[in-house]
Amino acid sequence: MSRKNSYIFTNKEHTQKGIMSTILGIISLATLAYAVIMSYRQAGDIPRQYGAAAMLVMFFAFAGIVLGVLSKTERDKYYLFSYLGIVLNVLVLAAISVILYAGAYAV
């Protein structure tokens, strides 16, 4: 017996916190990439605003991770943006950690 027109309708939707986490991750990644590229173009002689932007990116990434984890705890939702936001924000924090490590132990 085959199923004819077997559609499954659901009222699931993406979490708003997960979407916000992903947006914060994208903004953080783009800002950090811009600061690194501009620093490279200026041969390391950068203004203080780039350091302030990196610090703000770090706060955005922490907020994005918290939002991603909180959105993951919601029931009957799609979690694509939750996982994507967590991954992007962890990637940003890892990049900042590598930059700080390289700056602290550079020869």
C-alpha cells in the first residue's frame, strides 16, 4: 500500500535567538576579517580603533554563543541557525585567541 499525497505539515520555525546568534557571528567574522586585512595592508601599524573593534567583536561572539545555546534549549524548533551561530562565534573566538597568542609570543 503506497502513501498517496502524504504531506507532513508542521508548525516548527527557526528560533529568533538562533537567527540573532548567526547574525552576530557573521558581523563578528566580517569585522575581524576587515581589521586583520587592514592591519596587513598597513604593515602592522594600525590605529587603536582596530583593537577596540576586536574587543567589541569578542563581546559579540560571547553574546552570540550564549544566544545560540539558549536557542538550542527551545523545544519543537529548527536548530540550523542555532548550530550555525555557535560555530561562527566559536570560530571568531578561536581566531581572536590565535591573534592574541601570536602577539604575545611573537619574536
